[in-house]
Amino acid sequence: MSRSAPRPPYAVWSPHAERVELVLTDTAPGELRPGFAAQLATGEPGSWPVAASLDLTRDDDGWWAPASVALDEALAQLAPEHRTDPGYGYVIDGAGPFPDPRARRLPDTVHGPARRDTAGTEHRATAPTVPTDHTLRHAVIYELHLGTFTHDGTLDSAIERLDHLVRLGITHVELMPVNSFSGDHNWGYDGVGWFAVDESYGGPDAYRRFIAACHTRGLCVIQDVVYNHLGPDGNYLPAFGPYLSDATTGWGDGPDLHGEHSVTVREFILDNAALWLEEYGVDGLRLDAVHALMDTSDDDADRAPGTPRLLAQLAALADEITERTGVPRHLIAESDLNDPRLITPRPDGDGLHAQWSDDYHHAVHSAVTGEHHGYYRDFAPLAALEKTVAHGFFHHGTYSSFRGRDHGAPLPAETPNWRLVVSVQNHDQVGNRAAGDRPSAVLNAGQLGIEAALLLLGPYTPMLFMGEEWGATTPFAFFTAHRSRQLASAVSEGRRREFERMDWDADAVVDPQDPATFRASRLDWSQTENSTLLELYRRLIRLRADTPTLTEPDRSLTRCNVDEHSRYVMLDRWRSHDDELPHLSILLTLGEAPMPVPPDLHAEAELVLAHGPEGFLDELPVISGLTVVPRHAVAVFRRPLE
């Protein structure tokens, strides 16, 4: 693990520059934002009203910093109310000014002056922490996008909805990226100000309030971070130095993790992770698309001797903070590699704590909806669900028709279940549909309940997507608000081409730049009223919390059996290898035919929950003398403990 040493105020890294100037503005935070937005909309670069400037001095490592006397003289030229937190930036060899790559605030757009946010240090000693038993083994994660979670789309308005999550039984709130981006709204994956909380959400002060509000309620916070690329607008890192690789991720330029100055580039990323984990006190990070990091090849020959993979460095940082503070910090990778190395303990693996398994989503979605196009093709047989439950990954060295090659590797038997985070909805799997439509657009209440049961009563760590719990009918589409007309047009056209491979009608792809696309993606909280599905989610989460069998880490104690013809699924959960019969049996009917309940199960076990298209069932119907689970329903049986 390597992190940069403490630096003086306004220090900046620019190893190839001949001259670096610090420039200061005599303006209030946000004062310049309207003018910048208007200029950028016409394609003109924004201009800064520079009130003072001074030359910086370079050290041997390429860091530039001001002399204290010269800095004091420059600050004295500003109005008294602006001297403690002036807007600032840098002119590099006559080009610029550019905002600080480590800016803690960017209130005047990502193209405007930076701010330092000096309140962060004071917060460390006062922020409440959550109970240390909030481990991933017992986690129920809730992913949300701040801009659409509430009508106002701010951190403060999200605080008002936290009690809903507590009543639901959520343990971890996962925020999609909050770092600064260009435009008025964005998914967050076009961020360029990695150290700044976007002002549209309320900035760093509101972020601290949100973390404190979650922790006060006993909720952990996972922050989604993007280290594999930067957005296309406002990325000024190349003006400062060799931060970025020549290789592109397809979404934007990524960090150079192998070049001459890669140690400092890695420090930049590690310092950012420490900002969230230590200063803000979040409980974990979700690492976006780690397969796109130019550091994931099996061929490590180009890495400097003794340099571990970046993911291992990040995991070591999180573990060090955990050990020092006594509060667990978890790193969860998003990866489509199906590579156990990510979650294998160091030194044999990277030592991350968990990773997403999209295969589980694909298996459930294909089984319940009947969609079999694109990457769902291999999941068409119901047996795909049985295999994914048993192995964690569906593709574990097997052929993927979507990729046209063998894919993945087997998950070791000793890997605990909680290391895989699974979902039936998430921002990718909903938002990357042509219209951003949710399963509620095509499924009835019984089928939505089946998805919920497979998620919350299955073996892996469940993650919900905002609104899923009440069957939200509002879409969650991909949306952007790029001010550059050329970039906006490129994004809209690129989006249509992207979906051709998924066999979606290009005319169904909504325009991400249309403001209506963003507005339509806001949750409608009035839909929670009298929602039977919401009550089902609450009961299932409560059952998971109260039943140790459901959080058993041994994968071999979960068995899934399917009937391909009748489309029956039976999920059995054992307490231990000494049990002859499963403790819990979950019966699900995905087809049209009722499923007979095995006579021994009906005689020996208690029906603890049943739900179908019409809502909850007090008892199961009897047909021709047999007790059955009706079509599109779930029934949960529990055998008494001896």
C-alpha cells in the first residue's frame, strides 16, 4: 500500500511542467456557475476572474507548492470574506486556468475554480459510527441514485427517506457515484472531480450530514467509486501530468497504472479511497467495472517489480483502516470476469471482500420473464438457475455464446456465500435496457414476489435497487446532461448503436440527453401506499434476519432443483451437514401449472409465508386432494428445530 505524504495547502503534482501558477478568484462559491453554464452551452470555454496569482516552487518529485509568505500576500489581495476559502486553480506553462485535480468542492461547475472544503478534518472526531456487527454476511444492501431517489434529488431530501429503509430492514445503503460531473444531472459514471461531492446533491457538508444520519439509524453506507475511467467533459488531468493511459476503456480514458509515474497515479487513487473510508467515514466502497482497469491482465510482466495489483493495494488500505479504527470497511468489486482471484485472500488473490455476480441476475431474470436475447441467451433453460445457485457463477470456465469464448473460473468451495452480491434489479440491468423499464412493466405481483424470494431467501448477499420493493413502475433510464452539443449528439447516437447488439429496437432507445428522460426516472413515492409487494419484501427481509439458515456461508447447504417442463423451482436450505432434511424449503411456480406440495413436507413443516398474484395467501389451495402452490406464487415451509 502506498499513499502520498501530507502536502502543504495548494500543492499540485505536475512533473513535466516548466512553470505552474496558482490563481485565486475573489468570488463566492457558486457565483460563477450560471455564467460558466451559459458559455459552455455555446461551446465557448469559461473564463475565470483572476484576482491574484503567484508562482509555485517545484520539488524533486514533481510537486509544486507556494511559499507561505507569497501565499499570504496573494490572499491579502482578496476581500476578507473570501480569504479563508478562495476559488483557485492552476495555470500550467501558460495554459489554463484549470481546477485542482484533488478539488474538494467544485461549486462553479467542473470547469470552474476549486474550493478546499476545510471542514473535513473537524468532522472526523464527531461522526457517529455504526455497530461493528454489520458484516456482509448479514447485509441487505439498497442501491440508490441520489438525483432520482427523491423529487429534489439531494442528500438532505434522501435523509427524509431513510426511515423507510430502516422499516424495510436494510442494513447497507449503496450510493451511486456522487463525485462531480459536467451538467445538471448524470448517472455519476461520467465524473471528473473524483474528490468533490457534486454540488447538485448538496456538496461535502450535505454528504457528511447524510453519513451521520445513516449511522445514527444504524445504517452502513457503501459509496460507489469509479477508478477505471474519467468522464468525457471536464477531464483536465492530462494538463497536469501523465495520469492517464493511452488505452481507452470505451467509456473514457483510464489511469496509467504501469508507466514511469504510476506510483503517484496509484497514490492519487488510494488517497481518494481513503477520503471516503476514513475522512467521510463510509463503511465500504463499490468499485465500478474493475475488469476495465488496465491492471487486471494475468500477464503482470509490465508492472514494476514488487508492485501489487491496484485492487490488492485498495484492499490492504481498507483492512488497515478497519484494524486501526475497529470499524469494518468493505470493498465490493463490480466485475464481469467471474474471477475468484478478486475475492481470494492475499497474497494469493486481491483480498477484496465481495464482488457482484451478474450471472445470478441473468438466471433469475431469464427464468421469470422469459427474456432470452443478448446475454440472456445462455440462461434460457431453467437449469441455468439451478446451476447458478449451486456454483455462484453460471460461467465458470464454460462457453459464453454472447462473448464467443470460454468465460470465468470456478468459485472455490470454501468461498463463503456472502462474498457474492446479487440482485434482481440494479442500475445497470434496468438502466441499460432500451427504455430503462423495470420488471414491473411485464410481470404480475406474483412473479415480482418470486424474484424477491429468490433474491432474499437465496444463499448470496442480496442487493435491492431503489423502488424495487414496492414494484415501482417508473423507469430508470440512462440519462446525461452534457452541455457540449457535439458530445450530447455523440452520446445519443452511440446509445442507439450500442443496443443493436442486444437485439432491441433502436426506436425504443430513449434519448439520454432529453430532460424528460431524467424526470421520468424519479421515483414516485405515492406508489408505496397500500403496496402488498412492499409488505412481502419486509417479511422476507425479516425472515432472513431471524433465520440463521438463510445467512449460512456454506454453499453446499443450499440446493436448487427445477422441473424444466412444469417450470417448478424448489430451493432447500440446510442448517448443517448433520441434518437429514432441509430446515427451509421454498417452492416457486414460474409456469402456469400449480405445484403439488410434497406430502412429507406438508405433513412435517409449517407454512410460514405464501404469496401469489393476488397477494398473501393464508393457506394453500387444495386441488384433487393435493395441497398445491398456485401459479406465479411462492410458498415457504419451515421444519421445526429438534
